[in-house]
Amino acid sequence: MAKETMLAVDRAEQQAQETVRHAQEEAQRLRQDAAAKGQQLIEAAEKEAQKRAGILYGVAKADGEKRKAAIQRECQEEQEQLRALARSRQGQVARAAERIVLGHPRRR
């Protein structure tokens, strides 16, 4: 009877050790799976972030180009106004220069 009890205890210890070994293997497998899934999630997040950054860059670039075109139009319009003003005052400038060169008194 003592021998049977010893064998039963021995089997129980072996089963317990086997259960612990299986639990450790399962825990290791779960850690590896979690690490792999975490890496996949990180890669997916990086890819999504790059995609969104590309979209935002495109939008910002388009907005910048629109603003640049608007500023160029405004500058062109201002230059045209200044040229027109210069042409309209060309006669006055010529008469003033003539008075200065010829020494005529300035009219008031």
C-alpha cells in the first residue's frame, strides 16, 4: 500500500510538473503572439500615419500654391496700377523737370 501511495504521489508530481511545463510553454507562446500582434499594430499605425501625413502635405501644398497664385495676382494688379499712375503723371513730371532744368519759377 505504501508503494502504491508513493507511485501515486510520484505520478501526481510528474503530472504537476507537466502541467507547469505546459503552462510555461503556453505563456511563452502567448507572449510571442502578443509581441507579434503588437509589432503588426505598430507597423499598421506607422503606415496609417504616413498616409495621413502624405494627405495633409498634399492639402497644405495645394493651399500654399493657391495662396502663392493669389499673392502673385495681387502683386501684378498693384504693379499695373502703379504703371497706370506713372503714365498718368508722366506729363506733370516732364513739366516739373523742364521747370527745374530751365530755371523757371515753380507755379503754385
